[in-house]
Amino acid sequence: MSISLFLFLVIPAIGIIWLYINSLIKPRLDERKIVLSAVAATVATFLVGLITGFSGFSISLVSSIDFSFSLGLNSISIPFMLLAVIVPAIGLNSAFKEIKQNATLFYVLFLLIYMSLILLFVSTNLISLFVVWEVTLISVFFMIAFWGEEETRHKASIKFLVFTQFGSFTLLAGFILMFLYTGSFNLFVIRTMIGSVPAWVSYTIFGLVLMTALIKMPIFPLHSWLPDAHTSAPTTGSVILAGLLLKMGGYVLLLFGLELLPNVASIIQVPALILGVFTLLYVSLVASAQKDFKRLVAYSSIFYMALVFIGIFSINGYGESGAVFLMVSHGFIVSMLFVLAGILKEKTGTRDIDKLGGLAKNMPFYAFFLMFAMLATIGVPGMSNFIGEALVFIGGYMTYAFVLFSLAGVLIATNYYISAIKRILFTSLKKELQKVRDISVYDILQLSFFSMFILVLGIVPGILLNSFSVTL
Amino acid sequence: MSMLVFIILPMLIAAATIAMLGEKLIKSYLIAIAGAAASLGFSLYFLATIFGRSITQSYVWMQFSFGRISVSLTGNNLTLSAAVLVSFVSLVILIFSVFYMDKEPQKRYYVEMSIFIMSMLGLVISGSLLLFYVFWELVGVSSYLLIGFWYKKESAAAAGNKALIITRIGDMAFLAAIIILFSVFGTFSINSILSSTSVLPSYLVFISASLILIAGLSKSAQFPFYTWLPDAMEGPTPVSALLHSATMVAAGAYLLVRLYPLIGAANIGSVIVTLALISALIAILLGIYETHIKRIIAYSTIESLSFMFMAIGTANIGGAIFYLFTHAIFKSLLFLVAGAMAIFFETYDIYDLKNKKLGGTWLEIPAVIGFASLAGLPPFMSFFAHAAFSYGFSMLEETIFIAISFFTALYSFRAFFVMFSRRSQKNLRKSFPAYFSIYILSIISIIGGSLLFTFSSIINIHYSFNVFVFIDVVSAFVGVYFGYAFFYKSEMAGLRYAMRNAADRFNRYKYDRLVYSIGRAFVRLGVAAARFDDGLSSFYSALASGSIFLSSSSKKIQNGDAHTYMIAIFIGLLALISIAAVLV
């Protein structure tokens, strides 16, 4: 018996309704229990589905033009689903600690994002895809605007909204063009019809999708919403932002850019690769001057998305597989780093690297996990990023040798990460940090989950690589 | 069925077991020692059974519709004897650690050591470049952790960082090289790549060989990358002994040996020899000047590695390998002696040690053996190794080498004569782990020379005891005599000061400062880039708030009731679905 994808709409929706009912009645149940059970049910459904298989679901609104809400798997759905189901679930622990005000509303938002992210990666219709796309963005906007850091959240959330809404606008325009020239909203129908559209239309569609991806991933010079958004977002918001929202850009670029219009992609391959390599080197330099640890992680996540961009524009099997793998791997690693940055603030009251020092003495567990995440992110073999990076480099080199210059970026990343680690964890413990205590059992559990995925994917990459296929 | 992976597994299991068990149940060092002993046993067993043949065991790591990536382990005379060496030296050093690390955190130390040893064992028996790279990186990372073991010390943490970042330059070069080779051959297998190097266009041979050379130079601490090695002495002494003898630094030379057909095809032998000579020269100048015994030994490591590179540059692989083995033994011996002295007297400064009156203690004989091996004096193993690795030297190289021999003997016996010039009244405590490990290495250093005559059955090796070898030895003995006169008898003060001034003028910080200023230039570039990025960011911020003010809904977004929004979104979504359901 296969699992209907419809369940990924139903289960979180039940959670949301329950949360609302709970807020009206007395005595109130702890919101955390409700959201936890909804999330746990979703994860369980997903795990069962991985074994038994998933079945599609569709409701047609106007059947003649396929104006419908339909769900189904495409060739790259599973890795992204894994990310969407697991990462927010592990990130939930941070929310439990952090969210004190308006908890009901926060968890409603959380479940809404959770639901729409999963549905995003299994939508086979442009209509349903765009609806959940918008829901995600708006909800994340609210998350930053209401639970962000007091001083910066207003500016950061507005910036986030303007940027990403512009990205949504271009995506919508692209979708409308696809519909106008193929007569359908259905992904699979569009795929068969796209060959017959006029050249200028395919260029425009590709350009619009590329624009969305450039904003969402993000790529220079459209990246500047991201560090601000991260710095002010609550930890859970950052986990969702970096772990998943950035990947939406890569996902649409793969799905509508590369798989739909590979011939257009190959025309702009060289400038795209140059842009990717430039972004990568640029952000690694910018990151090395950051004092706020969270901001540093934010910049480093642009670095990896630039690598994904390079992988996608390699337009060969190694590059594309590497891009998908790297997105999943980075989703886990960067989320772990944001959780660690959140703990840093929670325990010491600051994320300023200059004000920290010697924490390894008081926080051995924290030090272990931070070291682990750091080594994972700089691409140490045995952990997942290495596989993705290596595949992207292989794919990139096979198309254009200059891609190997991005190895210099890895070197710069190594440098700023290890010097940040040294200043946070090593040398003698600062006087004002004497009373800092180590992380709780829940934190250890949470970080262990991330570590487990990172290690498993790094040692047996086959389990992920076999779950998707790139059509090239 | 000989599963080569059994060579690696014991250390992995040891690391996992130590990490999981507490200290109370079983001593961590027992597990680590058992692991190393098992690895040594398997290495010896496979060397005996596979002797003279070559076997490769492949595993598919990643399978795609368009290709696959496999990794493999190779067992042949070279790889298995290297595994024997690594596991043996590791075992001895782990035994010594029982003595040295007695008062330190046990668990972390032995876990990190076990991972390090595992990585090194994996590296030497890797049959595919990708797997070689994986272990190469793991060696780098675990050495970073071990060098920075005493993380509370600023200098130790900084030294760990320096080692990682400088060796990672080589790592990236290595990665680039294997990607280039993979894109041509479609495989990472070392055997397949080496057997068909002729397919490779000559510019790619040159590029990939050069990149691999960079990797080797950085790992082996050769010019221009050597600066991380002296600082790495901040780590515990058994770590230094392991890193700077059979393992980490040797990995660089081993890489070049393993891929020699490719290196040889690129015609970069003279470049290798030149860089090696520069490294040797720097090591001598720094070694004469230094007073910290571990750093003196560290400089001698740079020099010894440069001998291996000279041999590689002159296409003398057998000589390089034999010296690699020899060096591993006597260098770990020297470090263990230094470590024992540090435990007894809590100092590494040779002039402080002089005042502690070391002469006549049980450490003296091992120290003589170690320093004499360093100088390549007969009858020690090192003398025979000199005859082997200098086999391919040209006239010019021989002549330079005679001078090198003199100075090597001079600075190594300077350290010896300074430290042991005063006689001790009573002997030192003979702790079994220390005594045992130091003496076993001493014995091998004495009698190991005879191995040269049987080594040819393992690896193709040439040697000759010609007139140059004779002159070399004479030159070394002259160096020993000067050392004796300068530092034991305190004669010839004028000459001594002249020499010291020359070394002084070289000023050891100059090059180090250059390296730092390159690093600082990058930081400055980063600050400039960050400033630009902030400017870009504020520009967008202004744009964004401008556009929001233009829209009439701005006030609502700022003040509106969030619940209303959420409910609206949610109801909208439900409505959409229910309308859909009705229409269906």
C-alpha cells in the first residue's frame, strides 16, 4: 500500500486546526506537544512512504487546461522531500527553547511552512507549485518580522519580502508564458510540448526562471537579502531559510531551467559558470571579515549555493548529481551550524566572535559538535559535503577547466572557519564566560541527528544518489 | 581470502570503542595499543602472503547511470611494507604515550591518535586516488586536532590552524590533479592511470604532476610550505614523533613515490631537486640557530624529507623509500628521547637541559644513536640509506651534499653536546614504556642497515659505496668534531660566533613573516569586500523600504494583526482545495 502524497497536506493541516482549537479552549495543551505530534506523524508517513512508495493525488479545477492542484513525484523529488521533511523536524528543538511569545501563532506558521515546503517538491502542476511557493515565502516573512531580533527585524523582513516577491513575480511570469505557449499547467505536459515553442519564448522563460533562482539561491549581486534575513531571524527561521528556502531556487532552476530547456542553458553556460565562480570567491572573502558567527555562516551558505549553481550549469551528469547532493548535504550541515549559532547566543548572550573564547573548556559537547559541523562544511571526506563538492568539481572541470579556481574558495572557507573556531572554542576561557554551562540532552540529541545524516550521506552516498535521476 | 581492509579496521574499531567506553572500564591506551598491534599483525601477514604479487580490491562507491566511482585498496610490496612501517612505529609510539600522556585527558588523545593512525594506514594501501585523497585529508584533519591538543594554549591552537591551512593548499592542488586525471581516464585507479600515462597530453602530464608535487611539498613541509612544521611542535611529543616520522610528512614523499611514473614523465626532476636543496639549506640554517630541542628535530625533519625529494628528483625511488623507512625509525627515536627529557626535566631548551646534567644517563646512548643517524654516520642504518639515496646524484649534487653532510652533523651534534656535556650523578627513572619504546627503536637504528641488502627483494633499489659516500662520511665526522670543539670543549669561539652571526642574519622570521603578510593581504581583501557588500546591502535596503512606502499596504503589514493574516492564508488555501474538490 503506497502512501498518498495528499497526507502531507492533511497531517500538518490537522495540526494547524488543532492548534487553533487549542488556543480557544481551556485548559490549554502545551502547543509544543501538538506541533511535535503533527511533525512526528509527517516524518513517520514519509519513512513509511520511502518503503512502500508514494502515490499521486490530483484535484482538477478546470480540467480542460489542467488548472489543478496535483501532487506526484518527479525525478528529483525524493532528495528534496527528505530535506523538507527531516530538517525542520530536527530544527524544532530550537523553536521549543526560543519561542516564548505568541507560541500558537508561531507553530501555526511553522506547520504551514512545513506543509507547503513538502508539497512544493511534489507539485506536478504549476498552480499548486506556485501557491505553496507563495505560502512559504509569506510565512517566513512573518516569522522574521514577528519573532526576529528586535533591532533589525523590521528592515530585514521588508528586504526579504521585496526580494523574494520579485523572485516570485518572475517565476509567475515564467509560468504564465509556459501556459500560454503549451496550453497546460501540467509539468509533464509542458515537458513534452516545450520543444515546439518559439525560440524567444524559451529564452524568456529560461531568463525568468534564472532570475528567480539568482534571487533565491542567492547569487551575486542579488544575495544581499540573505545575510540580513539570517542575522535577524530566529534560529528556526534560519534553519528553514538556509536549509530549504535557498534550495527552492536550485530546485526550480533544475526543474524548469535545465530539464526543460537544456539547449538554452548551454547557451549561457559560460557566463553562468563565471558568475558562479565569482560569487563563490566573492562571498568567501566577505565571509572572512565577519564578526557575527551567524552572519559568517550565512555568507558561507551562499558559497555552497554558488557551488550548486556551478554544478547545475556544468550540464552534465556529475555536475547535476553533485548539485542535488550538495543541496541536501548542505541543508543538513548549514542547519546544524545555525542551530549551533543559536545555542551560542542562548548560552553566552553574544555571537560576536571577538567577545568569545575558550568555550571548549566549559562546553565540551558543544565544542565537539561545532568542530564536527565545521569540518563537515569545509568538505572533509567522510562527511556529506565532500561528495557533493567533489562531484560538482568533476562536473565543472569536465566542461570548463577554470571552474577549478573555486578550489581557492574552499581554502578561504577553511581559513575563516578554523580561525572562527579557534576564537570561539580555543585559547583560555574569558572571565565573563566562566559560568557558561554545556548544552542539554535535547540539544545533544538534536545535533546528533544532524551529525548522523551528515555521516551516513558522506560514507554511503549511494542511498541518496540512487533516489533521484538527472535527465541528461 | 585476504581482505586488505583488515589493516585499517582495527584502528577504526579502536577509535569507536575508546569513544564509547569510559576510562573506568578499560584503559584507553590498551585498546589503542591492541588496535595497532592487530594492524601490524595483519600488515605482516599480508606482506608475507602477497609478497611479490600485487592484488587490488575494488568497491563501487557511487553508481550513476552515466558512470561509476570506485575505490580500491592495493596490496603489493611497497604498500604493505609501508603499512608494516606505519603500524609498527605507531605501536611503539602508543606504548611511549602510556608514559608521556599519563596526566593528560586520555580519551580524546587516544581517539584522535587512533583516527590518525587509521587514516595513515588507509593512505598507504589505497589503490585509488580518490581514496588516497580521502585518507590524505583525514590525516590532515586529525593532525590539526592533535597539534592543537592543548587548545587552551594560544600557541597550540594557532599552530594547529597553521598546519591545517598550509597543508590544505596542497590538498586542493591534489584534488585538482585527481579531478583532471579522472576527467581524462574516467577512473581513479592508480594502476590504470599509471599504466596509460602516455595517453595523457603532455601539458596535462605537466599540470597534474606539478599539482601533485605541490601537494607533496606542502604535506612534507618542504620549501615554500615548510613553516607549519616547526610550529607543529606545540603538540604533545608522541604526536610530533608520529607526525614527523613515519606518517604525515612521509605521506608527501610517499605520494610522489606512488605516482612516480607520472612525476617522471613530466620532467620536473630538476625542480624537485632544487626545491629540496633550498629546503635542506633553510633547515640547516634554522637548525644551527635554534635552542628548542623539538624544533631542532623538526628542522632536521624538513632536511631529511628533502633528502627523499632529492632521491625522487633523481629518479631513485628505491633510495627514497629506504630512507623513508630509516628516517621513520630514527626520527621517532629522537622525538621520544626529547619527550622523555621533557617529562623528567620539564624543558625543551637545550641550554636548560645542559644545566640539568644529562650526561651518563640512560638517555645518552639512544640520543647518540639518533643524532648519529641524523648525520648519516656508520655503522647506523642511516649510513646505508645515504649510500642508497645518493645513488643517482650528479657531480654537482654530490658536491653540494658533502657540504650538507658537514652542517647536518654539526647542528645535530651541537644539540647533543650541549645537552649532554655535564655528567649526571644519578641515573634517571626507567619507566618501562619509555625504556622499551626508546630501546627498540635504537636497536633497529643500529642493525637496520643490513636490511639494505635484503631490501632489493622488496623494492627495486640501487646503492653504491663509492668515493662520494666516503667523502660524505668524512665530512660528517668533521662536522661532529667541530660540534665537539664548539659546544663540548667551547673552543674556537671566533669561528663559532661567525657561524652564529651568519645564521642570525638569515633571520628565521623573515620568510614566516612573508607567509603571514600573504594571509593578512587576504584578510584585508576580505574586509574591503565586506565593506563593498555592506554598501550593496544598504543600497538594496533603501530600495526595498522605498518600494514598501509606495505601497499603501505598508502600514497594515507593520501593524496588522498577524492572526488575521494567517487565518486568511489558511482559509484561502482550504477554499482553493474545497472548490477544487467540488468541481471534481
